Amino acid sequence: MDFCPRYIEPVVEYESKLRIELYQSAVKLFESKMFEESFRVLLNYINQEMAQSCEKERNHWVIPHGSLIVEIRITPDQAVEITAPFVKLPAERRAPLLRQALEFNTHPLTLPRLILEGDGLSFFYRTPLSLAEPFKMYGVIHEICINGDSFDDEYVTKFGAVPLREKQVTHLPKEQVDRSWRIYQELLSEAKQYSDYYAQKRWHGFDFEIQGIALMRIDHAVAPQGYLRTRIERSINHVWAHRPAEEIANLLRRDLDEYRKLERAAFDRDFYKTTFFVNAKKTAEIGACQKNMSQRWAWAQEDRAHRNAQGVAFCYLFAAYNLLYSFFIPPKLQAELVGTLKAMSGKKWEEAGELAWANFQKIMDPAYA
């Protein structure tokens, strides 16, 4: 446990489809009361290729996103209407699924709603075109797409819901799947070794952080989909809980124990590439990335003042993997982070801490942005 975890190159990667330069155009058109034009530009901002190829007729889009089909219309009465069939209710377990849908409408959904249509649940949102402000509408589309694609697998697996369509996925070559399974197992095994060591020493902060970092490394290297992705995201959320460090470490240890029990066939089902209209990750420019890293940078400075090289290295590892997990970041910064993570790989904590400190200083310099 005297060495820094190694960096693992991603097996599967996704790229951002956002056309950043179009967002302000959508805002200016909306402010000029050109509401239809603004909304059309917004769709191009989100994913220009799909916005153009999936327009079935003027102002009517049918867009695949993972396991969802999202239908967007600008109606004759000048409204924006968005629908996305979600899951079908099973005949024998309707009540628990409807209770779950009610909770879902409280959180995580804000403006869109799950509605019951016959024996199926669908996402629905409608607003006057004159109120279709770009920031709001991006949030609505993001909520429907990300939550719909993330939670349908859970509803099917846990509550017996029936999928409304087959997932449109690209199954990857066997060697890629095999490699991903090995990486998944190695990272979980390594996390347990570190966690057991830190738990024995009662270093609960290091304990929960190394487990959280391991989950972010799995996401970065393997990019699982389906129910496994949903579960991993939920586990990572423990890291930010306002709870004692020991309690967070125990929650993560419980979850990681469950991930180690995952059968190979279940892993294979959730390892594929699919088509996304909206990426779960948002795009962040360097200034926003610096802000995201600022708390860990402050703690790294404290650790540096106390000659705690391992603390500095941990702050950097968490900040770097959290950025890679949360955002599409500029290539310049991505290269910095990956280069430093590679350099730190397998080094003793003293040397890893020095490498982390040097790159932290460079990245957090206001002039870097």
C-alpha cells in the first residue's frame, strides 16, 4: 500500500457532441423573440448530426437515445412537446412500480413528468414555445434522456417492468469485453486491498476516497452501461454525502462487495456502445474545471504544508478522476491530467506527491485558463 495506483487507458470512449459555439446563438435568438429558430439551434447545439438526421418532417424529431426514443415536436399552436415511452407495467407488480414512479416525479425529475398511458409509463413535457428558454430546455431534454436511459434497466431488473423496445447497441469484440472484465476485477480487488489496509489503521478519509477513486477509474477505463452504470453512479454519490468518513467508507465497502459478486454474464450484458443524443457528462472549460478542483487544491496545500505527500497525491487523484468522470474537458487539460496520472502510476507516495503537486500548481494557476 506504499505505491500510487496505476493509470489504465480507456477501453471504450465517448466524445462530446455539443457544439459550444451555437449556445449563445440560441440565447440571442430567444431574446429576439425568434422562438422557433432558437429551439432549432438549441437542438443543433446538443447534437447537430442527430438533430438534422432525425427530423422526420419540419419541426418533428424522433431521436434515439440509448434505450429511449425521444419524440420532440413544435406543435401548430406554438408549443414544444416532448414525449419518450419508458417502460410497460407488469400485470402482477403494478403497485410497487407506480409508487416508484411517484417518487421519480419528486426526484430526480423537476419539470418533466412520468405519466401513465394505458399500461405504460412515458416521460412528458410541454411548454409554450415563447417559454422554451435554451438553458431550461437543455435541462429538460437532459433530464428525460439521462434518467430514462439510466433507470429503465433498474425498473426492469428490480420491479419486473417490461422494456418498450430493444436496446440499439453495438456489441464490442470479445477481446475488448475480456479486457474490460479483467480491468473491472483488478480495480475492485486493488480497492479492497487498499481499503482493508486503511480501515485497519482507521484512516477513514483515505479509505472512502480510495474506494470512490476506484469507481471513477472503472467508469473511466470501462464505461459500463445499463443497470451497472446506474449502480456505480449511485455508489459514487456516497462520496459527497454529509456523513462521517467511516460511515461513507462502510457504504462504499458494502457496494464494492456487491460489485465483486457480479457474474460475468451480467457484466457482458452491460458492456456495449450505444447512441446518445445527450451525453451524461457535461462539457467544462478550463475555468470551470479549476473551480471544480479548488477544494482538493486547498486541501493539497494544507497537506503540502504538513509534508504529507500521500495526502497531496490523494487530493490530486480524486480531483483528476472526478473531472474525467464528470465532464468532457479541453484536450489540453485532459493531456495534463492523463500525463500526470501515468507518471504517478506505481510510484511511492513521496514521489507521486511531488508529481501531483507540480501539476496541481500548473493547472490551478489563473494564467493556465
